Amino acid sequence: MSSAFFFLKNPLHKSVEEYYGARLLFFYCRVKTYIELRLWGEEEMKKRVLTPFWSMCHVALLFFFFSGQALADEVILENGDRFSGEILEVRDGILTLETSYSEPIKLNFEAVRQVSSSEPVELHLTDGEVLKGKISTDASGQVAVGAGPKREAVAVRLENIAALNPPPKEPATWKGNVSVGGSWQDGNSDNMSASVGALAQRRTENDRFLINFLYNRSEDDGTKTAENTYGQLKYDYFLSPKWYLYLNVDMLADDFQDINFRTSVGPGVGYQIWDEENRSLGLEAGVSYINEDRDEGKDDSWAAARFGINFLYKLFDRVIFTDQFVIYPNLEDTGEYTLRNDASLITAVGANWSLRFSNIWLNNSNPAQDIKKDDFTWIVGLQYTF
């Protein structure tokens, strides 16, 4: 009877049905024995059926116990702790185990010494290979993966497992925003300003594509006082979750800086320090070829280095700060450079709509004649996020 009591106290069974089924069988055996003792007497009962009957009950109860154990996945940690249940997944270094006696348990996968499953699992290795099959830990400490279609059983090291039963990947989609700003004044003065911008980004596990556009125009008493257009195309290819290579193209047209069309094209390397919804920080360094077509001044082209910072941080529940900074030091004429800094404060007002306050700073250390080095543009507008 000790095995029956052990079963009833055992928390590792995978289903409530197994637990109550064993209890029902146990009490059935007790009642049946009590009735037979009354009918036959203790001595006659022992001779006829007591020993074989109770042996059969023990066998049945032990079957319930060990079948529950056999059907459970098992995880053993380096410190000897043992857990049974159903392995849901291993993702980002965390193993999640579902049990019938508590909320899902999360374990540091680096602390796992042995792991086994009662059902086939999907194993993703660090080299990109995907294996499917039942797993167990062999004597050498490696994870043995059962044979699959057109594949023999293989053994892999725990540290080579990147994920187990990962959730299906969401298809890559374009995300970004469209913003519109402007002002109009009529009466003693006739002023108008307008701004239209858009940013779209598509991110996958291996790469990222960015499109950026901004147009500004202002007039004072019918006379144009500012007009400029900026565009950017950028492709990032990730070598690892942090490191990536990029190819960037910047374009600028600004009548009041005597820039008919300036292009900057070049590759580089980046490091993604943060890449989260509420905070993002990336550092970049590379080289560029810059070609500048001027309206009045002399056209020019040169080689330049490129250093960039892309920053996003959620300050409060509804407030986000973003900043994109890039500087191009001239490699042919030391001391000369151009830079652009686009800083924005975005406040959500409801649904996908936000108020956007932006400041754009353009600096050219060697501008055309009669052109100032610095240009500042302030924009207040409405932004729609998609």
C-alpha cells in the first residue's frame, strides 16, 4: 500500500485524470478486500486471493505512477534539482517548463545538466540547423536526438542549442510613421510653412531596411524663405544579434544652402546596444563618397568617414524621445565636415496618433560664400504610426 500512498502524494503527474484514476483504483481494492474478508474470513482470504489480488493492485498502481513519470519531460540542473512536466520552449536562454502543480517554471538554460522529452521536440542549433525528435541526455552529457525522416539519431552539446520549440516567427512587416506639420498667418503679415515626413522600417532576424523622407517649405509675404528635401535609404545585414554591416545613401537638396543635390553613399559597420520597443541605441562607423552639385558655387566631391548614432528612449508612458545624429569628416581636407542631427519628442494623443516636436540641425564647416554654417529647423506636427 505504500506505493499507492506515494502516488497520491506525488506532484509530478501530468494530468488530473491519472491522479483520480489511481485514487479510485486504490479505494476499490480496499473496499473489495473488506467485503471478501467478511465473506470468507481472513485465513481463507489469504489462501485464495489476498496475496495475488493485492499484488495485482500494487502492479496497477505502480503502472499509473511510472507511466505518469515516463510521460513527463525531465530537467535536471547542475545543482541536482530535478523538475518534471512538459517542456514548452527554450528561448533567449530561458527554459520554460509547464507543470500540473504550479505556474510554468522558468529556468536558466545554462544551469541545465540533463534534459529529456517524452514527445518529439523542435531543436534549433546555433549554426542554424533544425532537428526534430525525442531528446535525452546520454552518459557523456550530450543531448541525443532521436532519428527522424531521412536522418539518423544524432548527439549535440547543450551549449549548441539555441532554442527549443520556439514560437512561429511573425512575418516581417513594414512599420513606421507619417507626419504633417505647418502654420499659416494672414493679416498684417502673410506667412506659411509646411512640412511632410515619412519613415518606414522592415526588420527581420537577419536584416533591416530603412526609408526616410522629409520635405520643408516656408514663405513670407509670398517670398520663399526656405525649401529643402532630405531622403535616406539604408540596409543593415546582421552578422549576430549585435553586430551588423550597412550600406547607406543620404540625399539632400536645399536652395538656401546652394545645394542643388548632394549624395552620400558608403558602407560601414554597426553595433546594436539596445534593440527593444521602449529603447534602442545603435552606433555606426564607415566611409562614404560624397558628391555635391551646387547652383552657384563650384561642384565638388570627396571621400569622408561616417559616424552615426541612432537613439530612441521611452521617457514616460506616452512620451518618446528620438535622435538621429550623423557626421561626415572630410578625409581629404582635415578639419572639414558636415553633420545632421534630427531630434524629436513624440507624445501619444490616442490610437496611433501623436504630437511631434522636432528640431533639425544642419552644419557645414565649409559652406558656400555668403551661406551660414548652421541651419536650424523647428517643426510641430501631427504623426500617424503604422
